[in-house]
Amino acid sequence: MTDRDPMIRDFLKATGWGFATRIPLAGDASLRRYERLVRGNDRAILMDAPPDSGEDTRPFIEIADWLADHGLSSPRIIARDPDNGLLLLEDLGDDLLATHAASHPEDEPILYAAAAGLLADLHRHVPPARPSYPAQMATLAATVFDWYAPEAQDRRDDLTAAMQRAIDTTLTGPEVLVHRDFHAENLIWLPERTGPARIGLLDFQDAMRGPAEYDLASLIHDPRRAVSPRAARAATTAYLDATDIDPEILHARIAVCSVQRSLRIIGKVFTRLCLHSGRTSYLRFIPPTWVALQRELRHPALDEVRALLVDLLPEPDAAWLADTAARAGTLYGRDRAGAP
């Protein structure tokens, strides 16, 4: 039992779910907890986001309501208590795109094309009032020097400036709502629904306004799973078919978004979670992110960034991974980087 359990029981009782069976679900990199509630044939999800730990359900509520208003499959909010960090949500099931693609690899291109189609539909709508991500992208890319390669911190400003020039030159399209963690473990396959609603959306509370190609880059350059070339092509083709963007422009924008994202998550996410929080399991995602980074850096739009990073970032080989794992948790309490 946690000290929040009496409050949770009162919340569930008030919403008619007081006698439901509560089944803990796997969490994510945040301090939120999730439970599946079973009440006869009914299912729901409890989100427990303790405000005293820095969690806030209000951004999730705002984005969930906006997505639902536009006919997209965010979990319907059954009951809400934002002051205490409690939400009761529609249960969209367990058929994550990652799980479905693993058990039915022949469906992977269909799933990824559907996810890209959802993005194209999402990008047709004027985004809600959210902060602008491009204003932060270059600074966040440079956090790779805070955590992953601190010995090169004296080049932090140089990387910020080079990344900003690539962003300003390449990411010139209108801002849209950007999920910012759009990958196969945050997407649920709902084949009984139609159109863009076939893709259920999770973990979108950190959404911002930003470049349309960011989420597409996140989808096809996913360090958590090896996206097949067929699936990546299916997603890109579906997005091109649904928009009027020039393919060369699309690939340049994907490259810039992918490099920015790879630098940020190598440093501020995966390495930080190990060194700061002791979560060594995230180190396994760094080598595939490194591969995507090296590949996308070859695009001419990243020439200046590539030239700057030569010899500054260590390759995450076995020795680097072992050394970093040995230092897990040693930087606890030291907040060295910017906003997530």
C-alpha cells in the first residue's frame, strides 16, 4: 500500500469503480503509475500521477480532449481529479503496434502506413495553444554534451548554433501538434475503427507545436525496435501520398528532426536515466540510436553539425556501455540539463 491508496480508493468509489479488481501495469520513464481496472466485462485504466513528484495531469487532459474533438483515438477520460493527479481512462487494450508487429510481421507495413496516415490527418488541424518546440530543439540537442560526452562541454554553444542553423534552414513548414514520443510502444492498433482512429494514442502529455516531420522521424527511427525497411518505406510513402510535400524536402526534414532527436535522447534521456536515476536498462537503446544518428548525419542538411561532431562523441561500444553502467546512479540529484 502507498500513502496515496486511501485517496485512490475514494476516487474509484466515487466513480463507481470502487469494487473493481486492480491490476498493476508496466510504467514508463516517468513517475506515473498505471493500473487496469476490471469490473465484470468492463475495463478502465487508472493513471496515478502524484503532484508532489512533479507530475501534472492537466497537459494530458488538454491534449486528450483536443484529440478526441478531432475524431482521433486518445483514451476517453471517464473521470478526472487533476488536483490530486488521478484520471480514470478508457482502456484501449494491449495491441501495441510493437507487440502486433512482433507477432504478425506481415502486418508491419500496414501498421506503419496507418500511423503515418494518422500523422497526415493530425497535421491538417490548427494545433492547440502549446509551447513551440523549435525554440528548444537546438539547446536540447546540445544536452548530449551534458550527459553522454561531458568532456566536450566546451563545444556546447557551437553545437547549439550549428543545430539551430540546420533547423532554421530546413524546418520551414507550418507548426503542427507534435506528440514528441511517437513510436510503436505508444500506439495501439484498433482495427475495428476506421481511418486515422485505427491508431490509438498514448503518452502524449508532453506534446508541443513543432515541425510536422518530427513524429514521422520518431516513428521510423525507433531505437526501441528494429523497424523493417518495408515498414519505414510504407510510412514515408503513406505520408507523401496524403500530403503535397516534395520528397526531397521531406527527407531533409526527417534527417534534421532525427539527428536532433537522437542527440537529445542519447544524452538527456538514456544516459541521464542511467547516471542520474540508476536505470541501466535504457543503455540498450543507445547503440541503435547511434546507428540512426550516424546515418542521418550524412544528409547535406546536416553538413555543419556532422563536421562539428567528428571525434567529439564516443562510440557506444561494449567498453563504453560497461563503464557507464558501472557509474549508474552516481549523479543522483544533479539536474544538469534543460527541460525534457
